[in-house]
Amino acid sequence: MTLLQAFILGIVQGATEFLPISSSGHLVLIPWLLGWQFDQQTAFVFDILVQWGTLLAVIIYFWRDLITLAKAVLKGLAKGQPWSDPDARLAWLLLAASIPAAIAGSLFKDAVALAFDSPTAVCIFLLGTAGLLFLSEHLSRKQRFWKGVRFWDVTCMGLFQALALFPGVSRSGATISGGLFRGLRRPDAAHFSFLMSVPVMIGAGGIALIDLAAAPNSLAQVPSLAIGFLAASVVGYLAIGWLLDFLGKHSLIPFACYCTAVGLGGLILSALGK
């Protein structure tokens, strides 16, 4: 992977990680469309580790929320009452929301890795993302705020997050849809979705680091990973602010239409032998 390719893919990761259109799907489809050939393991590790750039974007954007939640957890543990403070309870619920994805990741790691090598599968999963976005818009009441989430809310969003292990299923799209199904307002579902990404990205990146260290050409990948990381962090930060503002005024339907168009277009190109 050249530095230019890493830079472009980092921009793609930053823009599409938070927009509900699947960053992993785009990181598969764009090299496919441009004819870029990467070793499967190298591409998989890059795709996971460059997410740490968007992880940094989330931490910087929501640092006040994260500090508040962390302080509440530490206070609760010190008092022996971990659930007494509403912010501490919210922090524990965020961690609980990550459990389905962690379990699914360990069970289906090989299947997920294979899906990263199949543009056709990605396009089918993109159509699934479109369906989720359409349904969530039409079935949700959109009345509740993110700080009022309950156990069954995070369970629903966590299960949807587990589906997003597969490229083409948008993590933000799936979790926002899960929040909408539970009655959260669009910006509040997105807010909680972005906070949910922190433990998941840390865990996935940690596993990818182990894979990177075991690879024979690990040091050669560091420059491209660094370029991708920086590009993803800057663009990701901008994308978070833009999406939260957008969802305060508009629905998810434009993103559903986009996923439908890309999914169908990719399937047609694949059928034509691209």
C-alpha cells in the first residue's frame, strides 16, 4: 500500500465511519473499483487499525462526556455503589452494549475476514444497511434523549452493533437504527452510538495490533498506517459534528438511498465481471 493510497483510504474511513454508509464497506469497494491490489491480511489489519484514527476523533469530540462518565464510575467504585450515580450507570451500560460485538467478533472472526475479500458480499450488506435505515425512520417515535437510555435500549443497539462486524453493515447506521427502534431522537441515537464506538474500536484495534506484530512485514506497514490514522482522525472529527447537526434537522433517508444505489451499482458491476 502506497502512502497516497493510505491517505485516500484514511479520508474515506474518517468520512464514512460516522456517516451511516459503512466505512468497512467503502474500504473494500474503493480499492476494488480502482484496481488496487492488497494482501488480504495487510488490508484487514489496515482497515481495523485506521479506525483508531476515528477513535481519536470521538475521544476529542466527546471528551467532556467521557471524563464525566469516567469520574462517575470511579466515584461509584470508591463508594461501593457503582450504579448509584446516573452517569456511572450510563457508563456501565455503554460497556454492556459492547458485549454482543465482542462475542460475535470472537466467534465469526474468520467469516468476517473472508467478507472483506468479497465486494459482492459488501454490496449485499449495504442493501441490508439501507433496509435498516428505512425501517428505523418509519417505525420510530423519536422522542427520548440519550441520557435516559435503559438496559433494553443498549441491548438492542449492542446487537445491531454486532451485525456491523461485516463490511457493508454500517456500525453507526445499525446502532442509530437500534436507538431509533427504541424511541430515541435521531441526534441522541447518534450521540450514544458514537460513545458506544469507543470500547469496540479499542478492542478491535488491540486485536489487530497483535495480528500486525505477528506479520512478517509489520514495520513496513507503519508509515501507511500512520498516514491513514491522521487522515481518518481529522476527517472523522469533522464528520461527527456535521452528522449531529444534519440529524437535528433531517432524516436518515438520504443515507438509505445512497446505500441502495451503491449496493445495487456494485452488484451490477460484479455481475458484469468488474
